[in-house]
Amino acid sequence: MHRLFLTQALAGQWANGIVNAELAKLAPSQWTQACAMNFGSMQGIANHLLLADRLWLHRLGGGGEAPASVAAVPCPEVADYIAARRAQDERVVAFFRALAPERLAETLHFRTLDGTPKALPVALCLAHMLNHQTHHRGQLHALLGVHGQSCPDIDLLYAPEVKMLAAQDGKRA
């Protein structure tokens, strides 16, 4: 399972790069245009995703500060978001590379942003974090299409890292 999580983190980094390249083409008004999706705009969705990743990495012991909210907008401009997303992706991938497989059997004890204590399996928290990225990245991908951007496919199986790992596995078989 550890290898799967690392693969998903690497593929997420790749997919974020593709989405970021398309976000960079937007007019500022498109970035902030209100939409009927959660967090109200591409700017809101992207910043939420960034903050949620920071929060989960902090909870999991991967460093960084925990945000006080996952609905704030620390990166109002697209360029600021892209730089922060790149840096966060580096931290996420480094975390998964260094993750000891035995941690997957542990329980994570944390408090929600409203202070509620929680205890969940680390593996479930990791799966949630990666799935959460995929969900909101998909929303951004769809909204780019609404704004006339033809964003390339970002399916997991197209990620170069996935192809490389599959080739390595084929050599072992």
C-alpha cells in the first residue's frame, strides 16, 4: 500500500503541474469568477486544496504549520498559488518517500479545526488526503473547460511515474 500511496502522490504532482499550466493562462477575472461549486470559484477551490494538504501533512507529522481554516485564500493571484502548489507538492512527495510502511498500521490522533478530537487509521487519512486532491483537481479541470481551456487528460495511468513504476514491476515478474 505504501508504494500505491507514493505512486498517487507522484501522479498528483504531475497532474497538478498540468492543471497549473492551464490555470496560468486564465484571465484574473476567470480565476475569481463565482461558480456554484464549493468554495465559490477556481481561486477558492485551489486555495482550499492547498490548505487541506498543508493541514493533513501537518497532522501526519510531515511538517509545516496547520492552517486555521481550509476556506481562506492565502494565494489570491494565480502565480502565487502555482508557486505554493509546487512547493507543497514537493513536500507531499518527500513525505511519502520517507514514510515508513509500518506507519500505515498506526492510528492518527488529531483535532479537527473546530477542536473535536479524532482517532483514525493513518492509512485511511493518507487515502483521504490523496482522494481529496483528486476530487478538487477534477473540479478545477472541469472549470478550466468551462472557461475554454482544453486541459490535457490527467488520469492516473497517464502519469510518467506510474508508467515507470509499472515497467519496473514488469521486469520483476
